[in-house]
Amino acid sequence: MDLESVKKKRESALAELAAADNAAAIEAVRVRYLGRNGLIPALMKNLKNVAVAERPAVGREINAFKKTLSTHLRERQAAQTATRPPATASAESMFDSSLPGAWRQPGSRHPVNRVIEDVVDIFATLGFTVADGPDIETEHHNFDALNTPADHPSRDIQDTFWLDDRYLLRTQTSPVQIRVMERQKPPVRIIAPGRCYRRDATDATHSANFHQVEGLYVDQRVSLADLKGDIAYFARRLMGPDVKVRFRPHFFPFTEPSVEYDFSCHRCKGQGCRLCKNSGWIEISGAGMVHPQVFRAVGYDPECVCGYAFGMGIERIAMIKYGIEDIRLLYENDVRWLEQLIG
Ligand code: PHE
């Protein structure tokens, strides 16, 4: 090793650094020359083999080499971080593509809530707003004001969960009709979703706790034709353009005339299947024109106003919409089942 060879090495190191065009290449030059096993430490170690006369000059040259290269390296490294966009810098250093990802279960809406939201959205387009009432009701709101005779079988202990001799768990959402009309003058156009309770033995199509949506439309001129038209419009929006709606005469104490209405079975398109018990139809609930006695109970004049009311069973609709054969599946809350149902 002599002065000349050290100078040559310095030149080639600087040339290599000039040619390095990215951070990794610059780092490679540093390691090759200044790293622990790099060329410059090796030259230093070799200094003892240089002739004594030349040793100071060669030593100074090696030091100068180290200093120049270090300065140039620092400059290049600084320029490199300045030009590199910071996002890439952190993403590059933090992101390890070999790590397994963290899976987050996003969750999904329950079919019962989904149907309620759909019903509310559709009736909102007809000008209905959402009303609410308590689950614990008075006998007055759940029965008396709804023109239900004192000896009506639905009041029976068999059907109703009585809390004491005045309060009960509402058996239907119809008491919300009374609560709304008690506090509001006509016109009224409300939709009221909520839980209902009946002492029913649980089986594939019955549950002691279920959901209804109540509808009430009161104005000066409302007819059964409005009821039929609005229910049919609703059915098509909810189930698709092919669904058929059937109205059958029925009796409710709080409507006159009263009907029950069915949708054609969504599953078999009315051909008959297990879901519709081979009839091609699924019963949704009841409806009718508000009884004059109900208007009197809330202080409306039945000579001046008329209206229609309807109920609908939410679980029934969820079952036909999603093809569910057992109502109990809706309450078990097995997330795997709910997920594959909604998709
Ligand atoms: N409340 C009735 C039921 O639960 C349904 C209904 C609502 C009927 C409104 C007529 C009018 O069966």
C-alpha cells in the first residue's frame, strides 16, 4: 500500500457514490468503505506494514479519504430523505407485508330491523312519520279506547301478560294510534314500529315477543280504496313488482269494516310451498276503517273525520322476504346464520 493506491481508492469510492442513485445503493457504498469490515478500517489496520518513512503521509491520506467520503455520504443521505415523499418513507419502514392481516367483523343489521327500516322508508315516501309508544301499556290504551269489549277473549289472561289489574305488556301496536290521536289534531299520518307481547306457545311461526308496525291515516276523506291502494303500493315496493295482495273480510273491534290481508308467497311465487303451507299466500296482518267509537274515545268527531288503520307482522314479512322457515331462528342470534342470511 502506498500513497498512490490510497488516492486511487478514494477516487473510485467517490465515483461509486456519485453513481449510487437510491438510498439502498448509497448505504451499500457506506458499508463497503466505512463499515466495520469496510475498506477504510482495513487500510488503517494495514498502516503498520507501510514503510516508516511513508507512514505519516499515507496515514494522513487515509484520514482525508475517510473525511471526504463521510462528508459526501452525509450530503447524499440528506438529499435522499428530502426528496423522498414522507408517506412512502413511513409506509416503507412500517409496513410488513408478511404479517397476517387483522380481520375486523363489520357486523350486519338484523333482518327484523332491516324490515322495519324498509317499511318506514317506504311509508315515508307516502308522507307518514314515525310515532312511538310504551311497551308497558294501560288497559285503557290497549283495549278500552280501541273499542274492545270487556269480555273480549283477547283480554283473557291466556293471551295478555298482565302486570297488575291496570297495566299490561301491549299485545299490539294499536295503542299508539290512541296515544297519537290524544295529543294531535287531525290530519294524522303515522307509522309506529315496536315490540308486542302475547302469551303464545312458541313454535315455528309463533313467539311470545314479536314486532308489529302500525299505520294510521286520518283526514277528512279517506276510504277503503286508499287503504288497498297504499298497502298494494307498499307490498310492491317491499317485495318486488310481482307480489299480489289479497284482502279478506274480518273483524276487529277498532275498525269497521275490517280486513285481513295476505301477500302472495315470495318463495314459491304463489305456487304453494312449506313456507306458505301450500296456500300460495302469507297472512301479514289486519286493517280497516277506524271505528267511530275509537274517534270518540280520543275526542275526534266521527262525523268530520275518517281514516284507515293497519298492522303488520314484521317477523312474517322477514320470513317471506328472506325465506326463513322457523321464527325462532330470528331470536337465537347466531351471527353465522344471520350473516349468511343477509349476505
Ligand atoms: N292490532 C291488530 C292485531 O294485532 C291488527 C290491526 C291493526 C287491525 C290496525 C286493524 C287495524 O291483530
